[in-house]
Amino acid sequence: MPEIFINGRPVQAEKNQTVMQAAVANGISIPYFCWHPQLSVPGNCRICIVEVEDEKGGNWTDIACNMPVSDGMRVLTESAAALAHRKAMLQFILLNHPVDCGICDKAGECTLQDYHYQYNGAPSVSRDAKVRATKFHPLSERIVLDNERCILCSRCVRFTHEISKSHALGIQARADHSVIRAVEDGSFEQDPYSDNVIDICPVGALLSRSFLYKARVWYLKETPSICPGCARGCSVKLWHRKPEWKLNVLDPRQNTSIARVTPLENPAVNGPWICNKGRDLARIFERPRAEQAMLKGSPVELPAAIDAARRLVGKAKRAVALVSNWGSNEELAAFKVALGERFACFVKQDCSPQPGEPIEDHLLIRADKNPNTATARKHFGDATPELHEGTDLVLVWGEGFDFGRLPRGAKVIFLHAYLQPENGHADVFLPLSIQTERRGHYTNFEGVVSAFEPCFPKKASVADAETLFAALAAPVEATA
Amino acid sequence: MTGTKLLMTFPVTATSHSLADYRARGGYRALEKALAQMKPQDVTHEVIASGLQGRGGAAFPVGRKWATVKLDDGQPHYLCCNADEGEPGTFKDRWILEHAPHLLLESMQIAAYAIGVRHSFVYIRGEFDLPYRRLAGAIEEAYQAGYFGERILGTDFACDVIVYRGAGSYVCGEASGLITSIEGKKGYPRNRPPRLSVRGLYQRPTVVNNVETLANIAGIIAHGADAFRKVGTKTSPGTRLISISGHINRPGVYEIELGYPFARFLREDCGGILGGRPLKAIIPGGVSTKVLTPADIEPLALDHAALEAAGSSLGSGGMIVIAEGTCMVHLLQVMLRFYHHESCGQCTPCRDGMGWLHRIIDRIVAGEGVPEDIERMQAISRANDGTTICGMGDAAGYATVAILDKFRDEFAYAIAHKRSRFDGRLEVSGHA
């Protein structure tokens, strides 16, 4: 293992590493725009120029991202020469940049902004007009491109070539007229990972249409969570309004809605990427909610409904449970402990691929569109649900069940979080909390367990499945 | 006369480019000699011994470049002939392609033999029409005569040549940009390391040589390195093709023996400055080399070392003569317009710096310059020095700084008086 010295500090580097990789691995900061740990090295932004002390031929400078380490190498990242180059590169990069941070969604998490404050901080020395370019170029249905903000680092282009493999983006024209464009009409639309380019864009050039002008990022807080969209279970950050910046006017729902979803880097599961379905978790979690317990469609208080359900469970002779594979590890375990003996339990597929949705691919997307089939099957096997004649009670937990398959005469307890016509037909309907209102764990198809945290408070009128099952199992006379 | 000649050794006629005429001049005997009597390493050693330097601009020792390709590494190797002659003022490779295409092809086969190449490429400038047709015709003839393809001259050596026409980009004349272009990608130069002789075309070891460089190989193999070393100077053996244009009485392509006196070349061989005017400046080797003044060139010999000592370079051999009365501000504007147009836009300093320089010089020419513009242009040029992926940023910076330094008063005049000292003309009359 070669040992190199960065600013005099000895650093153990791996063979075949670059100075940049060695620095990042050891927590030493060298600025970069175009370099990305998961992408090839284009060496085009030139901001990572560092100085190397060479006893023989005097010092020399070159880019750290493309500089192989060699034993005993002495690298200076903050020398006068390195700082002068850095400042000059920032001057070039900002020469035609509109510096419209005040209206830019990236402001607050923009690398260019950070580096400018850190390494330059001076106003522009140019007296000439900036090069004008396209604003709001529609790169796809999901993404708009501001070519004036773009610094042509080519990260998005390389992402589509090396990670998503859609080869959908390229650079047109030359010099300071270069622009990022989708290579042909529509090919970027079909890229199920397209939104990752928004995250990896070091500036505010690539913008999400759904997040455009929605919130300043410093008003938002991120909660670690898991995308329930498929069995991969990618780690994500759910961004929502900080409680201290609660809106008292406008639509109060903004305080409890997901502003955007970004990947939470997790090398064991998804690396730094997620697919577009994960970006649209609001479409799953913000469906109209069922918040009222009901007995055959008549609203009742939650405790009364739980009581009625418990009586049904106590009376049943042949009871079948259809267990949700959207339940957390804790909820599934609670079900197994409390009700596993009383019911013939089957795992229900809550969600299946929707028309137009990618089934499975080379990168992340899995055909099983449920987050916790692994744990559900561990507890309850993988048999197909059997609903024989004579079954007198069916407990349906979660969506995806065809109520036309109910055996004649069977009573139904339905546990669900969202509004659905069948809610009113069930003998007992119990509204449940959703993933954004509780904490828990999912186990993905590879057996990796990840955690999710609550973002919003749960309403008192909805039940938490984890505690509900024990209540359903309690003997009837105990509370009578 | 300009000393011994190695390339322009025959009178150009309607058929002098044909295979028959080339063979009558002794053509393809060097290839026969190499294949019959020499091992590939011997060829490389002979080229190292000849001291031949690259003729494309950087003057890198050719044999040393070849020797970095390991013959027994088990990989395919590639040879690319750089015929994308795009340096402004340069048109000497064109002469070889038009009049001695077989000399190039024979030399390429020898080089291919020396570095273990099965497929070689010629990347030819897209604007070249006659040179392309002559080259394509010569390749046709050479295939029919058995100099290309399989079992060349009855030996086990096999090599095919592929001609790739460029689409007019200047940076595709840079070795790695050329390779990227052959691969079918946008002509972006690549970062080093790795060097092209380690990972070049299709990620394989690749040698890229200029047309004139390669054209010297046949002679070196035919007559030996010692004979080659007798021509030219100790540090710069051989000859150079010089394409001279601008305010000169007899523009054209000349072959000079390296070490030939600069001033004598201009005065005697090229017939002096147009209209008998005094010389104001000369760009010695394509616009990317630093401009020289009459005082600079008076004691100079035309060889790599001497021009380097004078702070410039023989570059690509594209000489541009500038007579007294020419507006250097306007000249720099033309140059910077070119660099701005041709910057590939890949790396930051060149992409944004060239446009910035261009806008500043446009403003000065328009009479809206401010005194700090000169310092600003120098700072932009300096920020391009050694910070770009390929040499274009540096070269543009050197050329700009040299003109600004040597003709600073002209720029100061243009800024202060809002007009050129010379009415902004680049043309000078042929009649004084």
C-alpha cells in the first residue's frame, strides 16, 4: 500500500487509487464538480488542481481526480499555486453563470455556491455580457434544464451512459455554446432513473418539475426512510417542512406533505441512486386517507371498532388472515405472536406492476412491487391464499385483495390506510397509520434490513398495526 | 537553395504521385529491406538512432514514442497517421498527400511493422479533397501491388489501412481528440495519464504520428540513420517542410534543411516581404507558436533548439509573415475568433477563457477597450497555461501573451484612441 502525504499528513492509499480517491477516503477535502465516485473521470472542471512537490524537477500541478498515487508522493491541496488555480477556475465557471441563486432551487445545497464562498468570494471581474443560453429547456416530462446555470461537468451525460445505460443525454455544439441535450426525442423520457441527474448536478441546471419553486431547501428537513416501491427497498430521504418553519397561511397540508424524495446513500442496497418511482412516493403516501373506523359503513370511534373486531376474532371457528407484505418487520412479528395461532395465515401481494411500469432491470428495479415480502414469507410461508367454503372470518390487512373472492357468509375485518370503496362493506373497518407516521424496518429481497423513521404525527383516529394486533387477540371478557 | 532535401526530391508532374513513378524513384525498397532484413525492434532502434523528432508541433523523439509500445504485450496495437492538418498557416502535409502519398504509405507500413500493428488509420482533414483522392488512389494501387493486406511481400506481415475523414474540428488534430473521433465519439481530447501508447485507440496501445514525421521513415530505413543524421543539425537532424504564407513574395511549401538561416530563407528563398516592406513580425510554426520580431529572427537558424531558445517553436512549420503596417490588434482578433470557435468546450479554462478573450478583443477593436483589458487578457492566458486537458488552451495563451507583450503599445494605442494605429488592416498592398 503506497503511503502519500497530503499537506504533510501521511495517508495510506490503495494501489491504483487516484489522489482524489485517497483524499476522500481519508476525509481530506479537495473541491470537485465533475468527479463523482460512481462515474468515470472526465477531468473537465479542473477545479481539483493540486500541487505536487517534486524534489528533482521542481513542483508541478495537475488535477487530483486523474493523478495516480505513487509511494512517497507529496501533495499540497492548499498551496498558493493550487489556490490560485482554484480561484481562476471559479472565475471561468462563473463567467457565464447567471448567479441567480435567489430564485434557484439548488441554492443552499449548491457546490458552486459553497466553493465560491470558500475559495473566491470576489465579484466578477468581467465587464462583458454573459453568454445567453436556453432557460427551462424541457429535457423530459420530469426535468427542465437551465443551460445558463449549467457548468458542463458532464455528470448527467455520464450517468445515462454508465449507470442507467439509456445513453439518452449528450453535449451539443462546442466551446461556451455547448449545451446538454437529450439525444433524440423521448429517449430520456423512458429512462426510469432520469431524476438522479438532478441530484448529481453540482449546480441548479437540472431541475425537477415536481419540486420546481416548491420550497427553499433550508426550510426542509430530511427523514431517513425506505422506498416501498419494490423489493429492493432503497434507502431514501423524505424531505418535508421543518416544524419550526410551519406555514400558518396558504395550504396547511404543505406542512405534512412530502416535498421531494432523494436517495440516501446505502452501499448495501442502492448505492447513491433510486428510480423515478421512488421520487414519486408522494403519489403513494398522499392518496386520500381512510381516517374513520366503521362498522358496516357506519362511523364509530376507534376503540368501539377494535372491540367489535375482537369479538369477531374470539367467536371465529375457521378464520383466515391475509397478511400485508407492506407491514414492517415489527408489525409482522406482532401479528405472528398475537394472531398467528388463531388464523390460517397467507401472505397477500399488496401491489403488482402497474401498466407502463418497468418490471425488472439491471440496476435496482425488482419485479416484486412490495417492500417486505421477505419477512412476511419468513413468518407465514409462500402458499397461495386459500379461502374455502365454511371460512367464517377473513382478516384482510392492506390493499390488493379482490373482495369478490370472499367465501359466502364470512365476516370481514379490513385493516387499511387509504380510502377504498370496500372499506364501507367490511363488517369492521380499522384505519391504519402509514409508513411516514411510524418507525420500523423492512427486509429487502437480499435480506438487508433497513429502518424508516416517522416524518409526520399520526392522527388519533387511526391505529398502529404493531399495537393493534395484541388488542385484537385479547380475550373478550377481559375488557367487557 | 535551402540545403539537402529528403522529401521534395523529385519534380512534380501529372503522374509523379503514381505508384509507377514512385517505384521508378526507388519506392517501396525500404519496406522490402525492413521486412526481409530487419526485426521490428531493429526498425525502432534505427529510428531512435536517427534522432527524428515529430513534425506535428511538439517535436517529440519519434523512436522513443514507438519504443514505449511493448511488442509482446499480447494486445492489438494501432498506428494513426495524423493528416488532420488544421493549424492555421500550415499546409505542408497536404503537399505530401498530394504528391507523395506512396512515400507516406510505405513509411506507415514500416512503422506498423516496427510496432506490431495489424490495422493502421489515416485521419485526414475533411476539407482535403485532392489530397484525399490522391491518398485513396494510392491505397488502391498499393493494395493491388500487395503492399497492404495479408502476406505482404511474401512475408507473414499483414496490415490494413483505414482512412477516416475528419469533419473540420481543430481539436481532432490533437492526438487523443483524433483517436476519440475515430472511435466515433465527439472529438474530445483525453486526460493523461494514461498515455496513448498505453491506452489509446479502443483502449489499446496506439502511436499517433504526423504525416511528415512518418514520411521520413522510408528514407531513414532505406539509407540508414547515419545518413539521416548527416542532414540538419546535431540536435535537430533532417529537414522540415515549411509552408509559408502572408506578406511574402513567394508563398508556398519549402523543404529546408534544419539549421538553415531564418533570415536568409525569407529574403532569398521566399523572395522577401511583399511590396518590399520591412518585416514587422513572423509567426514561425502555426498560430499557436509565439510570434517573433525581426530582431528575434536575425541571428536565428531554423531548427527546433534554436527557436525554442528564442522562446518560440518551429511548431507545425506553418509560417505566417506579417509586414509593417499590419494591425496586430486585428490579427489577434482573428486568432482569438478562431480559438473561440474551435475550443471543444470540454474543460473549463479553455471553454470559458477563449470566449472571454474573444469578447475582450472584439470590444477593443470596436473602440470600447479599457486599459485593464491587457492585464485581463494576460491573466486569462496564464490561467490556461498547463491547466487544460489538451495543448490548445496553453497554445492559445502563449500566442496571445506573446503578441500582447511584443506589441503592447499598439494595444494601448487602440484602447486609448479607440481605433487602430494602422486603420485595422491585415492586407498590405503588393505595390509599395
